[in-house]
Amino acid sequence: MGNERRLLILVICLVLGSGGLLAVLLGASGASGPHPGHGSAGPAPTDYVDIGDVSPSPAPTATTGPDGSAGSVTVECGRNGEGHYNEDNLVVSPGVRAGAHHTHAYVGNLSTDAMSTDASLDAAATSCTGGDRSTYYWPVLRRTDRPGTRPFETSASHGNAGEILPEASVRVEFRGNPVSEVVPMPRFLRGMTGDAVAFTAGAAADVRARWGCSGSPDRSTTRYPRCPAGDLVTRTLVFPSCWNGLDTASPGHRSHLRFPEAGGVCPRGTFPVPELRLTLAYQVPAGAPIALDSFPEQRHSPTTDHAMFVNAMTDGQMAGVVDCLNTGRDCRT
């Protein structure tokens, strides 16, 4: 290396520091660094869509049959006002601290972390007003144009960064089955919807979350929506509701609790249980960039959205949910 080049690099180091020098060298070599505001690349521009460009969904044609369960139950669990966040995943990686490699937000059971057990969940406090100790959780949504200020916003351990957007509302709802009555979920049943590795796996069947805007309830998409000013950004996550009658968990976390087939019929060897729906809403200024927490290789794709739950209702609480659904009533707890 010539003396002139050594002197140039020394000047750059003094002016920019080592981080600035690295950026210069990366730019000179054509390498691409992280997306602004993230610890990993993404989302891509194609991950966003104006809600006006999304076609309205067809009007539902399925109706509840004479043997179906047409009721609904809303469980009032707040919107994580307690600030319950961690990088754990009790359903997928129990016993492993920071096993999720991204941050989850919770409602319901206030003790949930990687080390939770059925007994600890059963003894804990809850944010649900009716006493439901179940845990419901999902990856956080961030504004990537703002720095984080709280512990789980500034942690670099999982490669996600930005200001965590608090949920403006969280709706925990159970629905029945259109073709038959539902049976109770067993205590401590584990459930999962969506696929955290959908971007690289390409498993479209497991992409379950639907995004939308509060002012356009007839439009939904698998991309991040750009909503008109004043609208809330919405996420809806529907869980599988056909239980195998035996297990509360399974390898891969899916085979014991499956989705109904067309028309709501459960696959052979499974039984309909209450269908859990989580509907989350966020105040996002028009044009603000948003991104889900994800594994680095998933590039914050909206297709990787997912959620988990563990049913910790008492037998009496679950019996009340089942009765409400099977008798066609709309109930709140």
C-alpha cells in the first residue's frame, strides 16, 4: 500500500471513525448494508401496498348450518399496558431464554416467559378481566424511522431495531364452527398460527396473517398496508381449530391442532374446538415505515407474521365459552 493511500485512510478514520470507514469501504465495493433502521435487510418496497390498490374481498357465502355453532366470545385482556415483552417463545422453544431471536408482545398471563410451566401459568396474575390466565403473544411491530428508547427496542442481540409501536387495541375473540358444535379445548393446549420462516420456506399455506386498514374492513392483504390518514393499521391472526383429541402439543407444533377444510369441516380424526382470533390495531402516521420483528434471513417480510397461545382457562371458563358458541350467543368475559 502506498504512502498516499495510507494517509488517505488515516484521514478518513479520524473524520468518520471506524464505523464510517466501514460504510465507505462497503459502498466502494458495491456491498449492501442493512436497511435503514433495522438490524437486518428489508423489508423490500414490494412488501408495502396502498390499501386502495387491494381488491375488496368477496362477500362471505358460507352460513352456519343447523348443527353449527354461531356464537362468539370476546375476552377482555387489555392491550399490553403492562409492557410485557421478551425474546422468548414458550410454545416453540420452552426453557430457552431468548429462543425467539425477536421480541414478542403479550396479553393475558403476566408471567409468561421461556421458563413458564403449566403450574406457574395457573398461579399467575392476568390482564384479562374475566380471570382467563391464558397467554396470547405475537412479534412486535416497529417504526423503523425512529430509534428505540426502551430495553427491548435498543437490544441488538436479535438484529431488530426501531421504536416498538404499542397496540391501540387488542381483540381476543373465540368463534364457533359453521357445521357442528365445538368441544372444549383441553387445559394448556398450545397453538400456533403463521410461519416465522415463510420468506425463505415459501410455504404459502402457512401464511395466515391478514393486514388491513380500519376504514376498509372489506380489504385485506398479506403485505404491509399503507392506510389513509386517520385509519389504524390492522393485523388479524386466526388459529387452527381442529384438535386431534389427544395431545396438547406436538413436534412441529401443528399436527395436534389443524385448520378446518373448505366449509369448516375438520379433517378426519380431529374435533372442532373454539376458533381463536387475534385482531391487533396500530396508530401509524401515513407514510411511516413499519416492520415486523423477524429472524435476520426473513428480512422483516410481512408473510412471516405469526402468533402463539397457551390455553390456561379453567374447565369452568372454557365450558362457558363452549356454551356461548354452541347456543349462538355473543358474549364478553
